[in-house]
Amino acid sequence: APIRYEWEGDEAPVPEIAADATPGSEGVGFAYVHLEGFEEAEVTRQFDAFLDSSLQSPGMVLDLRENYGGMLDNAFQVLGRLLPEPLVIGEHCAPGGADGAPCTEHRIEPRAPVYQGPIAVVIDENVYSAAELVAYSLCRSGRARCFGRTTAGETDCVFRFDLPGAVARVSWADFRPA
């Protein structure tokens, strides 16, 4: 079965975006946004609205701590508002047949208007899957700096196995950086 997260029931919660602005020297606030996940398309709409009101901010803190990941398409839509040029971050490769592993390229396309200010990304050991690729994309490309702890190391194609008294998450595909 595909990965299931920690919520109860069959419906995934819509991740909340916590946003705030602290006044800067010119009256424009530093932007702060905490993203809990990328499961629902609503996160893209919420992020777009937040970013549209924060385009003049002199800096942004993107807090990904405790982010369970979610849908890559949604995560890449968010990234598109933060990256000024197309970026291939790598590919994921699933086990294949005799011809080798079929791979899918991870390419981020910019979406206007792109936020131009500096970005700090806050991460911890509870950043999973698509959120790890967001942090990786921003920090490895030089667009942002990452602060915090090493992420979970669980990107792409994750399955969850419930065990007596424990949970195991296993990735069945490889992420290969560009």
C-alpha cells in the first residue's frame, strides 16, 4: 500500500501555512512561512497568496521542520515561485526489468512572479520525502541556506509498514542528484 501518514481516517488533512511578517527597516516585513506538507493542492494556492503579499520582503524564512512531504507536483509548484531559472535537481529511479532502472527527471520550472530575496530554510530530522527535495533544491542550488538538523533521508516513493510497536518507512526508489 502507498505511504500513510500519522493522521486518523482516510482523508489527509490540508496542511496549514503559518505565515508572519516582522517589520524591517523600511516597514516591509521579513517573511516567515511554515509548511507542514505538500499533500493537497490547496498548499500551493495558500503559498502563492502568501508569497504574492511578501514579494517585497527583504528576506524569507521557509520553515520545513516537521514536514511529512507529500505530492512532488505541489512541492515543485512551491519551488517554482522561489527559483528564477529552470533547475534539474536529479532523478528518481525505480527498480526496472532487464533494461535497467526506469528513471524520472525532477525538473523545476519557475512560476512568476518569483521571490528574489534571500531565503533561509529551517530543517530537522522530521523532514521527509517531497520536503527533503524542496530543501535540497533550494540549498544545493545556492538559492538558499539550510539551517538545523539532517533530514530523515526518505525521499521519493516511500512505503510505510506498521510493525508491532513500531513503524518502518522504506523507499523503493533511488534519488540520484543531478
